Amino acid sequence: MLSPILQAAFPDLDADGGAVTHPPDPAYNCVAWAAGVTDALWWPADPDGYWPPGAPDELTVAAFVAALASVGYAPCTDGGYEPGFEKAAVYARGGVPTHVARQLAGGRWSSKLGRDAGRGGGDGLRHGRRVPPAACRVIRVPRNPFHPANGRRQPAGRGGRCLDSPPAG
Amino acid sequence: MATTTAPPPTLTSRFRTLADEWRAATRFLASPAAAAEHPAYRAVVALGPDVVPLILAELADAPEPWFAALRELTGADPVLPADRGRPRAAADHWLAWGRARGLA
């Protein structure tokens, strides 16, 4: 059951099969979630945001694609489900990025809703079936079983991308 | 700079009203800078340095992006460059800063 706040903000979520899967947490946002990070706010040109070194520090779709490329995403053609790959969709309004969603195993899409931390409860993540609009820039990465959305944490000491902090740099 | 850890009740009440309004209005925003532009957030800053202990108490509760307000109100920035964009670490730095000054 979605909270009244979520139903008001995202009225199509119920019909979309949406469900809250994680508690609210202001320590990470939608871009971080797509990158597999749960302790940082990924946002460009922001004194209180993290942005990967090497990605353009600007609020453009290209900059978002470059930022997510830093954790392995690469361009693909659409948001259709491809077994073995995770996809991320960069939403924009008037060319300005507003949101990033990521695809889960089976094709459902997952979003971190801002930093949602409301006192007295709130909803941190939603999952739904709806495929991102064609206008979204979609990129993909080979599926990482240790992404938080996939229910497994990367074992300590294991090589590869750390999921609990932004990439070193 | 704030010099007390016990702001007057009227200030506390006004701050809580504004903070609740800001939180509700910006909860789905991904950008800390965009959240800091909200009128309720600006109104908190306009309350002046006496509100710093209240902001630090908020940070102790949840690492919301109060950092821009704290920088504006105090002129300080205790967050290490390596921790920029990491709200929990940034909150820890600010709380340590506040404790050292009797504000948190």
C-alpha cells in the first residue's frame, strides 16, 4: 500500500504495480542509486553533491551519461529488458536532467525518489513496470549481482566497484 | 555566530514550521542546491545565526541538506573535500564543529 504522499505525487504508481521497497534515506538520490551507491548524493554543479571526476560538471543529459559511464554504463538503444544487463534511463525536461531510473532483473524499473526522508515516515524507493518514455536516454551495464537493488551486498575485500561509497578519485 | 544552544521558543517554533514546509516541498528533489533554493529554506537562513543549534539538531536526526544554510549562517565549512556529497559524513563534520562550540 502506497502512502498518501506517494499516491498524491505519483498518481499512476498504483496502476503501474509500484511498491515501496526501501526505507526513506536522505543520504543518496536517484543517480547514486543507478550507480549502485547508497551513501552519496550524485548531482553535478552542486556544492553538496558528489560528481565523478572526469564527467562534465554540468546539468546536461550528456553529463549524466558520462557520470554513469564511470561505473560501467554504456549507450544502448532502448529501455527494453535484456537479460544479463542493467539499464538506466536519464529523464529530462527541456533538456535538463530531472531523474534517473534503473532497471531490475526481470525488467521492472526502480527509482530513488529524491532524498525522501520525511519525519514520521516516507517512501524511499518505488518499483514499477512502466518503461521509460522514448525521450529518455537509456544506457546499460552488465548486471551486477551486488547492486543493492539486487538484494546482495558486495563481500568485504572483494575486488571491483565499491557499492557503499562513490568511486575513488 | 550563534552563541547559545537554547534558542527562544518562538524561534524554535518558527524554525520547525519552516523546516517541515521545506521538507515536504522538496522531499522528491534530487539536487541539494535546488532544495536550498526553496523559499522555506531561504526563510530559515533569514532567521539568522541563532537558528544554527536547531539546524544541527536536525542534522543529528537525519542528514538532510542543511549544509548550504550552515555555511551561509556561520561562514564555516568543516566538511572535508573527500566527504563532499556524502551527507552522513558531512553531517558528522558539522556536528563535531557544533559540539566544539557548544552548539550541538
